[in-house]
Amino acid sequence: MTPTEPLPARGPAAPAAVRPPLPVKMVIAGGFGVGKTTAVGAISEIEPLTTEASITEVAAGVDDLTHTPRKTTTTVAMDFGCLTIDPTLKLYLFGTPGQERFGFMWDDIVEGAVGALVIVDTRRLDDCYAAVDYFEHKGIPFAVAVNAFDGTVEHALEEVRWALDVSAGVPVVVFDARERGSVRDTLLVVLELALARSES
């Protein structure tokens, strides 16, 4: 081709490859009947996978139903759902069983998680101590979310922080496990905490 010859016309540019969103694993934990399954169901963009089983008379004698008298099922393995945060990031949510007798599953469920949300019922703070201790021991970033049952909480957040003996670096927030927007905002608190931890 000589300098005087016109350049050949270029065809249309090939479309840029669209990268799939980065998969990020997050755990939702807490005691029995605090709202873990409800939270996953409220936020998941797919039909959540649950492993609910009916509460038998034997289980009712073991699990305290005082504050959850209408609860007829319980998670016996895990809950699973997902949420696309933006085109670059997708959360995969794993809910743990709340009873201590299923604690042997936690290591497998939690493996690979960037962070955790520990849901608490202020009427039964004792039920979430095991989850708080677990994530502190594992060094996994976590936030505490006080579920506003009936739109109210029994104690101020600073009282909850004191009772759980969590450090100032652990966010303690109020949320409603039934409300999609509230669950999303709370999960973003955990995600931001995990990102900050990875950059430090």
C-alpha cells in the first residue's frame, strides 16, 4: 500500500467482553428464631434454598419457643440466597442453623466467607454469644444486627454492645429482617467492613 492509497474502511468494533460479577460469600448467623431465614428470603433475588424442618414435640422441649410461639419450623442445615450489588459484585448468602446441636456444620458453611452478619434478638441476647465468639475466634469481620421485632428493640445499641462485649470496630445496627431495603443496607455494612479489613 503506497502513501497515496486510501486506508481500508474498518469494520465495527468488537463489543467489549462483559465480565461476570465477582462472587463474594457472606454468612448470616445468630441464635434460634432471630430472623436468619427471614432475612435471606427478604433479600434474595432467587428463590432461596432453605432446609426447614417442622419443630417436633421433642425439639420444642429443647428449643426455647417462649418469644417465638408461632414458629413451627427450624433450619437444620443452612439457608442460601444471592444478591447482585452492582454489575461487578454478587453476594452469595449462607444462613447458619441457630441451635447449638448443629454447630458442627459451621466450619463448612463459613469457609471462604469475607464477613458475617450476626442477628440478635435483644429479648434473648444469650442466644447469640456463641456466634459472636465464633467469628471473633476465627478473625472474620462481622457486624451485629438487632432485629426490630414488632418495630421495637428492648435495649439501646450501646447497651447491646456492652452486653455482647464487642469492640468499637464491630458495627452494631438496628434492622428489620422482613424489609428488603433494611437487609440490603445491613449487608453493605458488613461488606464495607470486610473491604476495609482487606485493605488494611
